[in-house]
Amino acid sequence: MNRDEACSALPPGAEHAMEIADRYARPDAAGLPSDQPWWHQSLAHGAPGIALLHIELAAAGLRPFRRAHDWLTVIAAKPVTTGPSAGLFYGAPAVARVLAGAAAVRPGAYRSALTALTGRIAADAGARVEAAHARMDAGQLPLMSEFDTIRGLAGVGAYLLRHDPGSTVLPAVLRCLVRLTQPLSLDADTLPGWWTPTGPTGRDEDEFPGGHGNFGLAHGITGPLALLAQALRQGITADGQREAIETICAWLDAWHIDTTAGHRWPYMITRDEARSAPTGVRHSGATRRPSWCYGTAGIARSLHQAAVALGDSTRRRTAEDALLGALTDPTQDALVSDASLCHGHAGLARITARAAADAAGATAARLRALSCALVDRAVAAPVRSDPGLLEGSAGVALSTLAAATEPVTSWDTCLLI
């Protein structure tokens, strides 16, 4: 059988992934922003996401590993950002994530660079934990970049949990996130410890006087919830971890929105809404897309992981019903307009596949079928010119490939799903 015949026998997801990867076979492909200082170290939008795609295809025997190595050479050719400006999707953790993926396919390779980066990541995480505790000692509110998945301790903790689970700093990260769930008093209001003094952009905004409470998996409290739950399932714990998980779950319980298609959650709430309590006027969470970054799918999956970690079968069914409802409700479905991981069909496909692995019986079968249908929709969507992981074609390709072969690099651990 020649290569063309072999490809024709592959699932559509694998063919789609190869088609996208072939567009970026070389790092000097036309139109890439390779002269930009962020390009080589941005997992969200740059070269690392493309490298992960080539690594996965090489692991599956579908494309040569040389392509992955060429991209890794580009990534390693420039200085890597460390310190407070680095996070899971940028700088040292992003570059280390890709090197770890390559090392999984080529055992023994890239170890010296990976060891050095992992040590730096652990040191930076320790410094960030100390800064967070100092902030809490002062009774101040946190910025999202302190704790979220994209830039904060939830994301850094996700890297450590996957690639350095024996690190002494991982329990410190967990302890810090546990403390984050303790309420704060501010101007006669009692607020959750993760209440942010800014708007969702990270800046002061007229729409959010007094800050906001963020539910999103990318930028809100469900990122820490997912990390705390995953660590608990792996037997890595800190004092008060179960209680912290239950505190966040109780907040989600209080703010859920009942619709005819099941539970929904808001993207965020304002200070006035927090004062009115969940019995006040409801917000637009029921009419927003159910994406990974913000929305019911990502929130429900975090709640699902928490329920499994706690052994709470009632909460698990609630989370599964919420996810199924969000994905089968025509109103919600109409709001999903692209194929991306961040807020499109590819991200929903991975969430649903991972939820199916934690479900049982008819629910698991239904989730698997929905995941396959979402992959088909991602394949059918136009391929974006943006090659990035979160919003571009590399992420879509990785998601569709994962439907054909289990990811060797476990790349989707960066999504905390």
C-alpha cells in the first residue's frame, strides 16, 4: 500500500491534522511572524503549538520526527522568558511543555534543556507562591494572573503535576490555592478570596466597578478547581484541599442558572450582582457559547473532575447533565461559530472526550458520540491562517488527531480538562 492509499484509510481527523501540519512542515513557511519576539515561546499562538502537532504526528508514525526537531531548534534558539511574566502558555513552562512532549517520543533526548527549564519553573513557582501569600497577608484582592490557567498558579501547577509531580513546590502551589478560597472582607462586603479588583481584561473597567468574580476555566476560579481536583485524584494533597474544592463547588452551585436545557453558569459577576446574591436578577450566562475558555462546557468539566475526586455521584451527574445540555441545546450550539480549541468545536470535542472517560454507561456512550460529532464539525470548518494552539489551526489539528489516536504527549493537560 502506498502512502496515499494509507492516508485514505485513516480517520478524517488524522487526515485533517496531516493536511494542516504539511502547511507548516518548515519553520520558514511563508507568512509566519517568526521575527516577533513572542513567536518562539508562545504555546497559545506561536511555534510551540506547531511543534506539538509535528511531535504527535511523528509519534503516530504519520510524519517524520525531523519536522518536530526543526521546530524545536527554532524554539530553543532564542532566550526564554522566566519569572512572573512566564506562564503555562508563554515562556519557560510553554517551551518545557513541548520539550517534554518530544522527550516522550524520543526518550533520553532534550533532557538537559528540559531539566534546566523545569528547575527554573519550580523556582519561579515558589517565588509566585510567596508573593501570593504576602498579598493575602495584607488582605488585598488578587489579580487573575496570580491564580488562573493561562498565566497563573493553576497553569504552572498543571505543568508541575504532569511533568514534575514529585516537586516540593507543587504542594506549596496547592496550599496557596487552598488559601485563595478563604473569603475576604472589603468595604463591608464579604467576597470570595479569588475576587478580582479589575475587569476581565485585567484593567479597571467602568462596567466592573469593584471588580468581578470570574467563572471561566481559562481566567477564573474553575482553573484552580480543576488543578486541585486532578492533584487529589493523583494522591497529591495539601491540608484543606478537599474543603477548598467543596467551597468552589458551593459557589458554582449558588450561581448556576436553570434553563429548560439544564444548568448554565455566567462568565462572570459584578460586585452589585454579588451583593444581590444568586436570588437576584440573572445575567446572560444562559445565552453565551459553552466554550473551554469561558462558558458552561469548561465549567461543567471542572465541576465534573471535582465530583470524581470527591466521590460525589450526585454532583457528577449534575456536571454531566450540564455538559450534555449545553452541547445538545440548539440555542447554545448556534453560538459556537469556529473550530478552535479556545472557544470552538475542537475544544468542545476534547472536553467531551475527557468527560466520557470519567463517565459510565449510557452517559459515557453519549459523550463519546458527541465528541465524534464535534470532531467532524471541526474538520468541516474552514482552516484559519493563524497557526496557533488556542485559537488557530494547530490546536484544531491536535484535537482532531486525538480522536484517531490517544495523544502521546498528553498535550491537552494544558487545558486542565
